[in-house]
Amino acid sequence: MLKEERQAFIIKQINLHNKVLSSDLSTQLNVSEDTIRRDLHELAEGGKILKVHGGALSKSFHYPFQQSEVYAKESKKEIAKKALQLIQEEMVLLVGGGTTMIEVARMIPESLKCTFFTVSPLVALELAERSNINVILIGGQLSKNSHINIGAQVINQLSEIRVDLCFLGTNGLSLADGVTDSDWEVVQVKKAMIKSAKRTAIMSIAEKLNSIQNMRVCNLNAIHYLITDLKPSDPALAEYAASVTVL
């Protein structure tokens, strides 16, 4: 594989999953980790990614307010529109972080009266723009990679609440492995969020369907809604529709 093809693959994986590990890329591309490190350094020097210890981050995920950098922005807007259909007046909701959730927050009607718990400071700031929304930020250690609060303090706080609906993004989603992620601390927070909710909605662009990360958050039967940018009747969603309500 040519260097240009290899780097295009790396950028695609980073855009899809927000974060990649050098070791995973080495296995996927069948090249040495030294080669991957050189590629990541070159891409970072070119301003295309953010290099971190052991891997790299998407610029759009790390800086969600830079609109021109958001990957698949129109698809995420479509998901956000569908997510709003599930929100009713006076609901108590729990939401995660990520660029799709920020799109949801930006579309909340000014007249809506709800309470939002969130582990994301960035999402909390967006929600706070709505005068009728009560926003409660669940505090803890801020993850520099995911920009959500993590750790035992967050999990303890989540165990004390019971919400009507939880919205979560995902880095991997498949029929066999369910919802998966690549960050152990984030996985623990997501598990606690799902446990705190009566119902859970997973939001995912179609490109992430049938992808798997290293750590499992939950099986498909633990979630109630799958919201994608595809039409619910799309053949790609047929098997998922057997386990969850597809929007």
C-alpha cells in the first residue's frame, strides 16, 4: 500500500472513531508501529490530525466549535433532527458528548422545558443557551481525549439518578458485539449512564455500522433506539431493526 493510501485510511479511521491507537493501525495496515508513528507525525505536521501518546485524535472531535472541521456534519444534523422526536416536555434526560450530541443541543427548541444531566462540559454550554432548560453537569476528571468527565466520582453520581432517556454516541456498533469503544474510562461511564436510564438511544452515522472497537459497552438488547442518518427502511438497518427501534 502506498503511503498516500495508508494515510488516507488513517484519516478515515480517525474521522469515524475520533481516536485511533498506533497499535491498532499497525495491525490493520500490516505495517510496523514505527511506520504508523511516522505517518501520524506527518499528518499532524500538516494540521490534519492531533497526535497524542499512543495514537491520534480527530480535530473535529477535539475542537467541536470549529464547524468546518466536523466530519459528516450533514449526517449528524439529520441524526439530531430524529433524536428530537424522542424528547418530550418535562423529560429528565442524560446525554453524553461528541459532535452529534452538540448538534442535538443546538436544535433544542427555545420553548422546550426539560432537565438535562450531562457528562460533557461542551454539551452543557450549548444546552445552557436555552432559557427553559435546566442543565446539570456531572463533574469529575475531564478526559483530554473525549472531552467528557470520567472517573469514580462521575460513576457514583450517575448511580444516584434515574432518567427518562439517555442519548449516547458510539465509536463502534455491530450486531454481534453491540456498542463498543476504545477507551476504558469512557466505557465505564457509558455503562453507568445506560444503567441510570429507563431507555437509551444510540446515535451513529451509518459509516460506523458493523465496526468494532476493543472494549464492549453493552449488547444491542440493552438499548432501545438506534438513530442513524439512513432511512429506517434502508436494507443496511434491517438486521438491527430486529433488536432495537430504528429511527
